[in-house]
Amino acid sequence: MEPLTQQLRPDAKGRITLGKLAHGVSSFRARRMEDGNIILEPFTEIPAREAWLFENAAALDAVKAGLAQAAEGKTRSLGSFARYAEEDID
């Protein structure tokens, strides 16, 4: 990602608008440093039902490996599941 620099001016209430700088970000952690600099750390939340994956290193590694294999074209067909289409699911 190429660095994007903008000069931002606060409004009368001290608010700033980040515009394109905040693309894809749902929240920020703000820290004021001793030298007066303010550091914004971007966050993107995930649904609670998906959080388990990021808490399980083995599962996360397996997903990453699978995605890498798929990107390299290392996939294989498991055939059609059409034969199961009429089965009742409890």
C-alpha cells in the first residue's frame, strides 16, 4: 500500500474527518505520545461467531495454508454432491 498523506484541519469542536484514510476501517485506537504526536491504529472488527478462528492458532494456520494452496491452483474436485440433494437433514 502506497503511503497517503493529507493535511487535516479540526473543525470548531476539534473533530477531523479522515475520508479516504479511513477506507476499510471500522474504528481506531488513538494514543497521544509524550512528544505530542497522536497515533491512530486502525481496527476492523469481525463477527463474534468468527472470533474463535483467530483464537485457535492451528485452525488459523490450516485456513491460511488452504487459501495459499487455492491461490496456487492446488485444488482437486471432490465430485458432485447432487446425489445427496434429496436426503432429509435432521
